[in-house]
Amino acid sequence: MKKIVAITACIVLMGTGSALAAVGGGDITLKNKGGDVVFSHDAHVAGMSLACTDCHDKLYLSKSQHKAAGMKQMQKGKSCGACHDGKKAFSVKGDCAKCHKK
């Protein structure tokens, strides 16, 4: 009986810990000679109601598997351009200051 209670308590605590964890992976600063880009997980996950799986396991598998994409590639739908196409979200073309901060 004590084993069942202990196992149940462990399962509940494991579930509670992940439920209390911060949403997303925080801010990520992408160094760029045109001005650094700060990617906010909170703005995308909480602000835009995106699920982690909307990007991860599709566009961004992991830091080591993600390859940097230039603006020309993004304008063709790669990386950020997959959503920032002017339809789903503002386009990567145009106002550079929306993303690049000097």
C-alpha cells in the first residue's frame, strides 16, 4: 500500500512540476550584422497562442540541427519566413526595425 501511495505521489509531483514550468524557452538573441534579432518565445507561444509543436519538430528541431537562414531564404518561406509571409504574420520583407535592433 505504501508503494502505491509513493508512486502516485511521484507521478502527481512530476506532472505538477511540468505544469508550473515556464512556457517556451525564453528570449533568444540572434546576433546579426544588420542588427541583433531578439526572438521571444513568450510573444509567439502565449501572445500568438502557438503550440510548441507549431515550430518545433517542423521548422526548428534543435539548436544543433537548425541552420541560419538569410533574408533571401526567409523571403522564400524558410525559417521565420514560414509564418512571416504577410498572411499568417507580418512579412519579413519591408520594415527591418520590426525584428532587427541596432
